Amino acid sequence: MSVIFERSENGEEITVSVEGRFDYRLYESFKASYSDVGDIGRQVNVDLSSTEYMDSSALGMLLMLREHVGRAAKILLKNPTPDVMRVLTIANFDKLFAIES
Amino acid sequence: MSPEQNLLDDTVVSRIRCWDLTAEDLRSDELVSSLAESVCRDFQLDLQRPVLYMIFSELMSNAIDHGVLGLASSMKESGSDGFERFLKTRQQRLSELDLARVAVVVEHRQIDDRAPHLRITVTDFGPGFDYVRVCREPVGLMTLHGRGLAILRHLCSSVRHRGNGNCIEVEFLLD
């Protein structure tokens, strides 16, 4: 499990990819991936394509990200696997976040 | 279901696996994966692996946070750093934990010719929590607590609390 940070060439987007299991153990690295990187640009992508599963603390972390970003940028959850999508839907996160499959 | 009813129906329990978890087990970062992987192996489940991870994750968080460590979920909401403080307090208390016990029982059950199901029972030997009140609380869109139970209720065909809230029993259809 790990978090990978990437900034787009034009600097307008950052992408945070969560690989493996997304749970409370990733808290420090997930938070660091957007709060310690300076300007977050206009869009924050959370790449969930390699996320095996996600639990309720991961949902809490996404809400923290949302709070941190505020209106400054748009958050896009990208390519969740069907199981991760299920958790997002259960928690009504499809209404709180833009999700792109 | 009362024990009497249990004796009357035609439930066939074909396999049971039990764990008696100590403080050291509960501290392990691999707790959820070792439970989920053992169940996948023992009960020959493969397709259900991600769902089992999610179920065990919520069941164990519930038992550890509220039952063993006595942390209130409302702490996650207090102030903008509530969630962070919750996780830090959790980590701190877990590292200091000396005596603790959580029992996990997994049963493969089948009633007549219906689809078999897995029953997972988690009992923590802590003070329990007021599940009647917690279950009645609506889960708001932006609230951080109560999501674990909401996830369990969606993933499982049944979720029941027993005792003073220190025991939770979920059933999960294998079809």
C-alpha cells in the first residue's frame, strides 16, 4: 500500500494515487500527499484504479481532503474498481464528489 | 433468532473457525488482512475477497475503537482536526494496550437448499456501546461517524448486535 503524488506539466492538476489498501494506516501519507506539496492547482485527482479496497476511515480521509481543498480546486475520484465504487455509493460519496470511471 | 429457534431449523454448519485475539494481535497492521486471507483460504472464497476485507475492516475498527479503547466516534466531529485527533488517540491507546480480548468466530452455514452464508461474530470484552441509539442516528452526508455500520449493513444480508453492544453478528451470502 502506498500513495503516489504527481503534478501535471502545466501545474494545474495534482494526482494522488492510492495503491493497495486504503485505510487508516495510510492517513499520514495521504494527508502529506496534498498538504505538504505547495500549490495544489485547480484540480485534485484521486486515482483509485489500483485501490484494492477502502474502509470507512478512507472515506473520512476523502472528506478531510475536501475540507482542505475547499473551493480552490475541483476533486475528481478516478477509476474506482467495482468494489471501491460500491463503498463510495453506500456512503453517498457519488453525490459529494465527481467520479470518473 | 433465539437459541431455541436455532435448534428447530435445518441449519447445517459445515465449518467453524475461531480466533482469540490479544492486545498484540489488535495492534498488528496486518490484522484485517490476516483475518480476511485466512477466511478466503479456509472457506475457499476468492471472489469475495475485497468484500471480506471491507467487512473485517469495519468489524475490527468497531470492536477496537469503541469496545476495547473506549473511543467515542463523536470525537471525529469535534473541530476541524477531530478526525486527526481521533486517529492519534487511537494509535496512542492501542500502543499502550496491555490486556484486551476480542473473539472472532466465522461459520459456514446453510439452511435447507438456500444459498450458503458466512456468519461472522465479533465479541469484544469491553464496556460495549449504546447500539440502539447509534443505530437510530441517521448517517448524514458529511458526518464521519456511523459510516462503518452503514457499510456493514449494505455489504451484509444481516447485521445484529447482541449483549450490551459488545457483540456483533453479521451474515454474508455466498452465492
